[in-house]
Amino acid sequence: MTDAWQQYRSAPPFGTRVAPAVDLPEHGHLSLTVESERGRFPLLVVRLADAALVAYVNACPHQYLPLDQRGQRLLSDDGETLRCTNHDAAFATRTGEGVGGLGMGCALDPVPVHVEDDWLVIGNVS
């Protein structure tokens, strides 16, 4: 996993609690703004069908607009593709790599997230 997300001025520090884990639907996603002393950080967390968690900076690399700016329908029915609602750019949910449209040649910035004490927390599992 790259650390590109940490280059954002508003990137929250490791250990930041972002939401109760129950707020993330099974086989679904949660888009939220994480507030810390560094500012407001756009985060997208996805729970895959196998219960794995992935998270990305909620910014399409095409124009850095939120993936869900024009609606909440981001995740494909099979959960394997995320689509930007602005440009229909497509990204592999598990890797963030561009797989279609304006997403080709781009990638989402992954953010490490895990569940700790029933909370979604920024950082790798200790």
C-alpha cells in the first residue's frame, strides 16, 4: 500500500477513529468526512463480500472530485468495481486501479483502515 494519502494536508493521523463499524453496511460502502486537527479529509470505506475492508481517499484522480458527488451509487452489484458518479471512471474495488473509462491509467489512493473496539480506525492493524 502506498502512503500517497498521507501527502494530503488534511490526512488524519494514525489511530483516528472515523465511524462506528456498524455504520458500514455489509457488502457496501460508507462515504464520510474525517475531521481532525489537520482539517477535513474525504474517505470512502468499502466492505467487500468476503468481509475484507478497503478504503480510499474519496477523490477521483481524474479531477479530484468526490466519487459520490452526483449520487451514492458507486459500487457495482458484484462489489468488484467502484464508479465515479462524475465521469463514470471505473476502479477495481480491491486495488483501486483504474479499469475503465477515464479511470484507465489512474488509481485511487488507498488508506489503511481496520476495525478496533467496534470502530473504523485509520492505520494498519497493530
